[in-house]
Amino acid sequence: MRTALLIALLIAPAAVRGQGIIEIGARRELFVDGQLIDRLVGAQRRMHHPVAREISIVHDAPWEGAGSGYHSVIHDGDVYRMYHRGSKLGVENGRLKTGTQVYCYAESKDGIHWKKPNLELFEHGGSKENNIIWTGVGVHNFAPFLDTRPGCPLESRFKALAGTATEGGLFAFHSPDGIHWSLMRKEPVVTEGAFDSQNLAFWDQSAGKYRAYFRTFTGGITTGKVWKPAGYRAIRTASSADFLAWSDEADLTYEDSPVEHLYTNQIGPYFRAPHILIGFPTRYIERGWSPSMRALPQPEHREKRAAAHLRYGTSLTEGLLMASRNGVHFERWNEGFLKPGPQRPETWLYGHNYIAWHAVETKSALPGAPNEISLYASEGSWTGDSNAIRRYSLRLDGFVSINAGWKGGELITKPIKFTGDRLEINFATSAAGDIRVEIQNADGKPLPGFTLVDCAEVFGDEIDRIVEWKNGSDVSTLSGKTVRLRFVLKDADLYALKFVPKM
């Protein structure tokens, strides 16, 4: 089979000379988009799905409730910080039930076991013994982030954008510790948009500017506090040099995706490859009544929700995956990333599987296994007096892989230039599978010493394996030159690659 694949590659049309060269330097490159891929033969890109783990937090305090949501998670040194809205949102006696909204804080030493500290900052029910961090303007959708801009003042180490159209737009906040917050100015800093979602901002080190992502509607018009929605719920972006003056507004565009309702966007730099922006938007779909809808969990409760509005009982939500290099044009996977999963109580609901902003690195539950990604998503929204956030895990860089089955397959990259001395890959094979790597010149001719037959078979399951050829792993003679990489896989997944210096 490998011989047949080789013949197929040899008779394939040669790459167009002058094709753009991708300068990857020493960056880690993932396959969550098609940036590096020239050709796939007998292989495919495969999206991987998070694995459900334990319930992290139950929002059952008197100031929280079943409408708790819009979570953000920050890994800050040896502390993990979680932020979320506390709300009694739900349905009661055929009507939408709302209550006072507050913003709450929890923290963890490992991203797995969480506690709600008693902060004594704001009063609720006659007492300040609670974990509330904010009750003012923007409390509906407060979304903090850790500002990594070089030279950022310590008093503004944490920032946030928050607000709604009825409040006039998005307001800018800052904090020295992520707990004590204040407005950066009294007036909103972004005024055109719908804003009735979790609106985000962060420092993009690759672009050298702040980026914001917020709710809009396709074809919608806004003037001050008046919003006239039209079309679909969509995502809009803007940028800023100082977090106060925002410009370059644009609606997101997509590579090959249908027009869909997208609630939250959860876009941010991936912590192991910050030049790639990864988002986990929530897809909202109205399914209406059908035999399948009535077969979903808690049908009586679903009927009660639908009595207030059909969509409260028969709409569904799930998490998606998308990625971008420029912050405006995204490649969005149309298949569900975090699907509703097995039917069980408090799932398959409107408000289920809203993914928290930010993926973070945590330890594996398997002794000796490498660290993994943790994601957090809502469960049980608008049901009873509380809801919860569940943790999900994924291997590092494990969003998407180049996958080939038993019959084998190949990946040939576009022309690249790298900086480094050794090639490191994140991969997994079966016991009988393997990966081999060939380094070619820009025209696809194998380079002496780095041909396929020179490469030692790579097998196992590792985050950072160094590839070796007969003469060793040193590729420094090719650093800065235009090359292509050819990966030949058998029953294997390739998740990421990176050129690294010698230890």
C-alpha cells in the first residue's frame, strides 16, 4: 500500500513554483486549520472530542441559581480562577423568571478541585459572606482576562469588557488581582452591537493589539440603545491599541460553513501556540416538537419550559470548534465539537454545553501520563434552583489530527522555513502503527540523509517525540531553508509539529 501511495504522489501534479513560503520559525503548528497542508493522500483531518470528567462546581448558593453562566477560566501561575454570572433565570408558571444578577468567583490549585472563597466584598441577603466580585454595570456578561501586554501596569493586570445594549454598550474594567474591579472610564468603549452574550477581549501578542469579540446580528442595525435584530445571531470583532479606543470592526467570515445562530464565541490565543486563535462558539438550533424531541430527557420539564416560549423547551445548544490566523476569517468545523452526549437528566437543553472561555492545562488523572487540556461546560441550565459546570479533557494540541488508518496515508506540507535543530511531533499510533518523516526541497525532491528510508519508524503515544534519521536527529543544516515535510502514517494520528533547539 505504501508503494501505491508513493506512485500516486509521484504522478500528482507538481506544486506551483512560487507558492507562498510559510515562515513557521520555532512555532508549534497544529492542524486545527489547513494552513500547512498542501496534499493529503489516503489521510484526513479528524476532529477529536473532549471527554466528560467530574462536575467542577454546583451553582447552588442563594445568589447563584439555574441561570448561572458565561464562565471564564484563567490559569494564573499556581492558581486557576473561574468567573461566572449568578442568576435565578428559569421558567415558572409558564413565564420567564428572572432575578438579581451578580458576578461570582471561584478558584483552584489544580483546575480540578474548586472552592468558592468568602470575599466579603458585596452584600447579598443582608450578608457579605459570599464569593461575589461585581454587581454594577456589565454584570450580565462580565468576562475577565489576564492581560499579557508587555508593560501592562500592575493595577491593570486583569481586564474585562462587559455590558449590554440597554446599558449603552461595552464598558472597560481593570483589576490588580482579578478580584477587586473598577471601571477604566464611565462611558462605554464599544457602542454598536447587540452585546446580549458573553463579550470578550484579550491581548493578541502576534498582532500586537487588543481584540474584542461580541454579539451582533447579520443585517442588524444599532443606534445607541436601540437594537433592531435581523437575520442570525453572529459574531463581530474590533481591535484597539489601548483597550479604550476601538476600531476596525468587522463581522467574522468562515471558510466553508453555513449561516447558523452562534451565541458565545470563546475566542482566544491557544496557550501552546498563541499565534493561532481558537474559538468554542455555542451553536443554537430550534428543533420544534417531534417524536425525537419528546424522547429527550425530562419531557414534563421541557413542556413547562416551552409554555413560556417554544424555544425555551425545544431549542438545543452545543459547543463548536473554530480557528483563525488573522482574527477575522475562521475555519469553523461544522460538526459538533462538544455534543450533548448520552441522554441523561439536565442535558439536551437550551443552555447545555456552553463552553467556558479559555482552555487551560491541567494534570492527567493517569499516573505518569502527560498533562492535558481541560475545558469546562454548563449543565442543567434553567432547571430547578441550581446548575453546574462540568470539566472535560483533551490531549494537549489534541483538537484535530492528521489521521490515517491501517491502509496508510500521507501528508505533504506547503513550503516552509523553520528555525531549530530537531523536529518534535505530538502523535499517537497503535501498537502496529507508525509514522515516518521525509524532508524535501521546495520542489518535492527528498533531501539526502532525510529520506523516508532514512527515517526510523516512530511509534507510541507522546506529546513531544524527537524524530530521528539514520544519521541522528540534527536538522540544523536545513534551518532557514525552504523545505517541505512529508509524513507517512499507518494507523496513526499526528497532532502537532515544532522545530526545537538542542537541549
